Amino acid sequence: QVQLQESGPGLVKPSQTLSLTCTVSGGSITTSYTYWSWIRQPPGKGLEWMGAIAYDGSTYYSPSLKSHTSISRDTSKNQFSLQLNSVTPEDTAVYYCARILLALRVGVLYDYWGQGTQVTVSS
């Protein structure tokens, strides 16, 4: 069974960079045709897909995010990471990493999730 766990600072100051790491066990991020994503949920709001990195290192990003997003990976550690630049208090959310099972125009289905990590951007 695949397991994912987020880690990183829980507090970030405005204008700085939010950095999180997802550690994957029970499966490899380089396994063919697997896609690994970052999703967030602000308080009282729905899930927002941020981006993903594929097994071959290809990256995909949501065009709707106002801040700069970057996803990278370290295959030797079986980890992938998220960087969100120039954050504001509106970036406060629970951040999840997850594996994509199926992606359609109407939505994305995930089969494995991390537990989520709270990130607060102070004002």
C-alpha cells in the first residue's frame, strides 16, 4: 500500500516562500504512469488542485493560482516537493500530497492521500 506524508514549516510569513515535501513509501514515484500531486483546502473552502509531477519528471500546474508554484522531486529519497512563492494570508490552508488515479475534465480522482499539513501565513 502506498503511503504519503507531508512535512514542512507550519508557519510562513507573507511574501516568503512556502516549501513542503511529500515522502512516499510503499511505491516509487518513478513507477511508470504514476502522477503525484499537491492539493490544498483553505478554511471553509473546497479542495484546490495545485499541480503534479509525473513519473518521468514532467510537471503540470494549475493556471488559476495567483502565486508562483514549483514542483520538483528527489528520486533518491522517493520524495517530491512544493514551492509556493510570494505567499499571502489567502494561501493559508491544509496542504495535501496525493497520487492521481484518474484525471478527467470534470475532476481528478486520487487513490492515496497524505494526512495533510496545516500551513498558516501570518499577517
